[in-house]
Amino acid sequence: MTEKMNQAGENGAKLETAKQKFYDFVRIQAIEANMLSREDEKNILSQGITKFDLNFNDAHGVFLSAVAERNIALASDADHHIEAFFEQMMKRGKISKKHFEDAVSIYKRLTNGRVPDADIRKRAKEIMLEHEWRPRGTRFVALPGSRRWFNKI
């Protein structure tokens, strides 16, 4: 019985050491960045699982803790907020140009300005298309009801 307790204690200490090392690894990865892309996030979490022998939940928890401490923006988090924004602003399955531009501004703020506007617009368009939301036509233009603003993205 005592042997099992010693082994459990050693395993717990190894887990805590692995978590601390992974925490430091995440901090190092984010030294110069104040924003991590989905790809960066995926690669770091994969390292936590393969290199540091953590399960997904432990790796994800340590990752989020380190990111929050360093105030690092995550593209995946920004995507989630933009989806929620679109859901709130949508009328009859359509998003207006104004709300689309507002979403671009919010995304830029959530990613600490590290993503170019053109890339943000493409990502916001992808989110709309994934959810089958349509652009609302403009008013008071040469072509009322035009969705050209959306097609140009």
C-alpha cells in the first residue's frame, strides 16, 4: 500500500513538473507575439501532448493560463466573439455592411491589431459563409440592394 502511495506521489510530482515546463514553453513561444493564430495554438498544444506527455485537458488548461497571464490574443477566441456578434446583429439571416465593418473592427481589437484588415475581412466572410449567413444589400447607392461590397472581399 505504501509503495502505491509513493508511486502516485512521484507521478503527481512528474505531472506538475511537466505542467510547469509546458507553461514556460508557452511563455517562450509568445515572447514576441501578442497574438497566436489557430495554427500556432494547434502546434503549441500538440507539443504539450507529445513532448511534455500531458493529456489534452491539462495541456489546454496550462496553455490558457499562460496566455491569459501574458495577455495574448487568440485568433480562435476572436472568431468565437465575431460569430456571437454576427448572431446578435443578423436580421433574417443577413448581415449589413455596417455590422460587417463593426465586426472587422472588433476582430482587429481582439487580436491586438496583429492581423491585417484584408485578412480579417476574409476571415469574417468565411465565418458568414460557414453559417450560411448572407450579406444585406446596401441602401442609397447607385445600385440599391447591391451586395458588391461582400463580393469584393
